[in-house]
Amino acid sequence: MTTVSKALQQFVAEENFYRAIRNNPTLDANNLSWDDVLDLIDKVDSDLSPENLTCDGEIPYAKVRSRAIYLNAILKELNEISDAYQVDFELNAEIDQELANNN
């Protein structure tokens, strides 16, 4: 896996804090599995919901905007990682099919 942005590293560190509290395994931002990426995409989607993003209207607009920019950048990077996995899956499927056809 390639090196990820500081923003994604920070997001994973925040997620690891809560995972540790729940005694769940922590993530390595530079070595995310397919399932890790999908879980993080779901988490970012949840964080981008209006209620979560605005803390039910309790935080100032500037903070909401800053957080939205941060989360959207993370979501974009996670989607790029997800796309790379998808290409690998498709390539492996093509190779498997070719091998099966040659047998």
C-alpha cells in the first residue's frame, strides 16, 4: 500500500482511539485492508451527515466548513484506495478466468 496523507493518518488515529476504548483491533493507515477501507468510508459518510457534521447545530459555521473539507478530502482518498483494490480484484478475476480457460 502507498503512503497516505496526513489527514487520513490523523483520521485513522482518531478512529484507533475509539477502537482501543472498545478493545477492537487498531488500524495501520499505511496498510489498510479492503474491509478497513470500506469501514472507514462508512464512518466518513456517517460523520458527513448533517446532524453529525454540525453537532446538531452546536458548532459555528466556520468549524462545520473546515470539518466538511477535511472529511471530504479523506473520503476522496479512501475512494481512490478502494478503486485501486477494485482494479486488483478485476485483474485477479481476469487472470483466474484465463487460467481456467487454459486448463
